[in-house]
Amino acid sequence: MSDIKLEKFCSTNRSMGERPPDYPNGWIPVLESQDLKPNQTKPVSAFGYELVVFRGPSGAVHVIDAFCPHLGAHLGIAAKVGKGRCGNDCITCPFHGWQFRASDGQCTLIPNLNDNEINTINAKLTVWRCIERNDVIYVWHHYDGADPHWEPDIISQIEDKQWQCVARTEYSIDCHIQEIEENWTDMAHFPAVHVPLFYPYDQLSWWQDLLQRSISFNIRTNWTTVNEPEPYNAMASIDALTTVFGYDTWAMNFQFKQVGPATLVISYESPLAGGVSGALIQYVNPVAPNKLRFILRNYCSQGFRSRIFAKVLNYFELFMIERDMIIWNNKRFIKTARYTKLDRPIVKFRRWYSQFYADKNYNVLDW
Ligand code: FES
Ligand SMILES: [Fe+2]
């Protein structure tokens, strides 16, 4: 789909109505590892904050508040990263040269002041907990400042480099983060949004109309349950079947794993082309109210056939996501949704997802 079409279907001035808190608690993906070299800084916006992510000479990643406590310079722009006085990772403000220790944010050096004077000033940066996992840098966000009680799962094929990232796509989407995360449990939308070859807004030519009636994607879903030992994970198994002229042709099983509030791992294994495996991973950063940064990374096993397979899959994935985006960019939450029996998985998911909201009194199903 072209950008023009997406713009056409994006309403930016709609009222958002009542909705859940804008930023869930948990590990929020803010940057891809490939975008941060040693001694480099990157400004990022996440859950309403301006942050700076930097990689020290040790290779470790650190995340701090963006603005220097002295006179407010932005530490993501022209700041210097290196080994500080104590020999550990430090960041030096570009404005007056104050130096801060990465581990706790303490100011350890102010040019032309002695240690006593520096200690008296006791300047400190806010340091955010972060973790680098599966090629992505996450920051822990918790409304009440609580410590992390879980971590995103390690995907060994990514960490061990058995899988390679063959495609990555980024979108800016205007909706609440939960709209995206719950989409895969919304069974009733699959036949309307994802099964037809062409979407209803398309003006079909005769041959498109013929194709539309000949080919369809049937999606059967088995949404299981929250994985009890790991309550921050939710799982589903989805079978996608392509039908041509009424005949079933290509069946593919996808394992969906929601990891916390902002990561969805869709993994597959197929005997086609000698056996290929991989995963499509969706990362969502709620940058500001109703503003999301959505990144899709597509991994596959080594080999030419696997790459081709993954690229084709990526094409169809984007095709489907852009259909969802037309809905996401224009919808709003309804305070009292009219659920039917078909919506049971989405109701279950909403209950599960409410664990990521700080306000425990928030009635997640009373929208
Ligand atoms: S503003 Fe950062 S050292 Fe002055
Ligand atoms: Fe969808």
C-alpha cells in the first residue's frame, strides 16, 4: 500500500474518548542495538520522557534523563562518552563539561572546582534501568518507580546469531498501545480485515475481482492462555491457510508470544523449501499519548531459501499490518464495549494486560 493511501485513512483530529493509562508498566523497547555504537549517544522519546541512550567504552548500555541538571543542555547532542576519572563509563555535558558517572548518574567532575565543591553541589542525573536483549534496548518503566520483577525472554536463535535480521520496518501510529497489542486476540477482525485478498476500500478491476473471489487467506486461531509460571507472557497458536479456487494450498502455523506490554514475537517453522524457521517481532514504544513508534524486525534461519521465504513473509506481514493501521489510526476506545461470545479472547487478554497498569482500581473492562 502506498503512503498516500495510509495518509488518506489517518484521522489526526479525532477525539480519543476515555482510555486506559497511556503508558503501561514494564520493559519498553526504545532503540535497536545496531543503532548504538560504543561511545555513541542517541536521544529517544519514550513514555512521555526525553531520554538519552548511550554505550560506554565497556560496551554496556546506559539510559539517563536527557537534560543536564546544571543548565539543561541535552546530553544526547554532542555529549562525550568515555572513561571518566574513576575509569568507568561516563558522559560529559557539551555545555560546561560536567562529567557524570553512568552507573548512578553522580556528577564526578566539574571543571575548575575541587572535589569538596563538587560534593557540595551533589548534582545527579536520573539513571533508568535498561537491558539489551535480542538486538533491542529496553528501558524499565514503572509509574510507581517499582523495581523490575521480570525480564524479556532471551530468544537464543537471535542471541547465538543462528537467525539473521533480514528486514526491518518502522511506522508511526496514532493510537493507544493496547490497540496494537490486543489485535492478535481479536478473532472477529480476521475475516473482515485479513482474509480478503483486497481490502473493501479498493476499487477492484475485473481481474482483481476475479482474484478476490478465487484466493483467500483463512485464519484459524487457538488462543490458549497466560503462561502461569511467566505471567507476563501470553500465548496463541494461529494457523493461516491459503485457499485457491476453493482448494486448500498452503498452510502455515504461527506461534504468537506476547512478552510484556510492548513486544510480540510471532515465530514459525515450515517444512517448505527444505525447512526454514524464523520470527517476526513487533516492538512498540508509546512515545507520547496516542503516538506510537512501531518497529517490525524479521529474523530467519541461515541460507538463501530461508531468506527468500522470510522476505515473502515480510511482504505479506506488512500488507496485513497496513490494513490494521487504517483501523488503528482512526478508532477510539469505547467505554462500554458491546462484547459478543466471539470477543472472549479479547476480554481475556484485556484482563491479562491490565496487570501492566499502575492503577489497580482501573476497571479495564469498563470502557
Ligand atoms: S548545562 Fe551541562 S554542564 Fe552546564
Ligand atoms: Fe490485525
